[in-house]
Amino acid sequence: MLCGTRASVEAADAVAMRLRYFLPRYWATWVGLCVLRAIELLPFAAQLSVGRGIGRLIRRLPLAYVRIARRNIQLCMPELSPEGQADLLDRHCQSLGMALCETAITWWSNDQRVNKLAKVEGLEHLTAALAKGRGAIMIGGHFTTIEIATRILGTVVPLNVVYRPTKNEVLSHTMYTSFSRHGKPIAHDDIRTMIRALKKNEAVWYAPDQSYRNKGAAMVKFFGIPAATTTATSRLARISGAAVLTYFPERLPGNQGYRVIIGPALEDFPGVDAVSDVERFNALLEAHIRRVPEQYFWVHRRFKGLSADYPDYYGRDSRNRAPVPNTNPN
């Protein structure tokens, strides 16, 4: 009787949650999802064309994200002239627009369509890592192709995708449902589930390159500038014994589709120093960013410090926050 009552309560909660998705505050989200669903039906070349148009519009709007991207490009690409930086910002905004269309492919297209667009290089490295029976940690970066890249990887190997739920319940539900169809979603703070997946000799993908100011953070240089960074990859590898491999995507010119590159397992990883491990990864990440700089996610405020006395690189685009103690042992 108790089990029946509990099941009834859970069913009622599920119904209430779904009804909440249709509250007026989500109507604009539903319109956006309908537009994306319509875009998914277009030929690939038309999708990218629509995406570039959206990107040109983004570039002309007075958005904080555009100002943040401009500032990041100035910080990370000082060797470019002002004209070169402006051109990179233009191309980056177009890449953002294309990313919206790629999200439509990620969420609703079948594996056959995705596979036709993708070239996977280095799969033998992942096969070799999994042959050791301890799982594989796939680390990448926040590129504008992040959605389609994880979908591509999920078509060639059973994949656990570490993600951060959004505050928008409808988008979060849509994202989770998509991940569940093509892999196993893991919340970004669910370390135990990550370890269990690795112990079962599965692949776990995540991107550790965004600002991180919680326990275990350290100031590690990114493009020569200290940035608050997680050192969790070293701990996860040490606990699980899993190999650590890089996974970097690239949107190819024209309408050729995508290339995703699985690197060989990092040797002597983790090392004796977690910060040195992050520096090794950052060097590899920076090299790939320089290959396709317009495709990196420059709209993130990457250079936020661990304490209030850290330089404020973003001015009015910085969010108010309480100071977080600097946990860098150095």
C-alpha cells in the first residue's frame, strides 16, 4: 500500500512538473524550440547559412556576450591587429549562430545523418584505452561545436556526458532527454557517478576549461593569464585509474561537416602536481584553439579570479559575487 501511495505521489509530481513547462514564462522558449525543430528539417548547407545570418544579427546587437567575447579576444590574441581582432569577433559571432543550428541537429537528427557529416580521427586511441579495462576520461574544450561534437562521439562509443543543467526547466529537460537518447547524462557535480562509469570501463566526456571557483580550484595560466581552473581531472584519473585522452572538434570549411580528433592517452598522467597536469592540457587546448580561433567559446568570462583582489577584466559585464577564498597552495 505504501509503495502504491509513493508511486501515485511521484506520478502526480511528474504531471505537475510537465504542466509547469507550459507556464507563460516558458512560451518564448517553446517558440524558440519550434524554430530550431524547423531548422533541423533543412538541408545542412541551408542550416549553416541560417546560422551565419543569426550570427551577423548577434554581432550587431548591444549584447554583453559580444562585449565579453571582444575582451577575451583582446586578452588572448594580442598579436592580432585591432582589425584582425574585429574580424575574428565577426567570424566568432557567425560560429555562434551556426552552433544554434547544430544544436537542432544534435537534439533531433538521427545517427545516420550525423555520421554522414563527421570524420572521426584517432578512434584507435580510445579503443586502446578501453582495452585496459579502466575506462577513459575524454577531456575537451568549450567550442561552439560542443553539442554536435559530443553527439558525434556518442555515435561511435557508449558515452557518459557531463553537463550543467540550465535554470530554464524546459531547456534543461530538452537537453537531458537528448543526452539520454544518445548517451548517459551526468550532472557536473556528480563525481560518484563519473567514477562508477569509469569503473565499468566506460568513456566519460567533459570540458574542464571554464572558470571554476569552488573547492579544488587553482590559478593556472590560460593564454598566459592566470585563470580559476579545476584540477579535478587529476583526482578523477588517480582514483579510477582511467586513461585521459583529449577530444577536440573542428567545423570544416564550407559544407564539409566536422572533424573530431581523439588524441592518444596522456603519458604519466596524473603527474605529481595537479597544476602541472592542467598546464599540460591547457597547452594542448590552446594549440587547437589557434587552429580554429573563431570556433572557441569566447563569450564566457574565463578570467574571473578566486578572490576580490584579482583584476576585473570585464568591467560592467562582471556579475556581483561574494569573494571566494584562494585555494591555490602556491
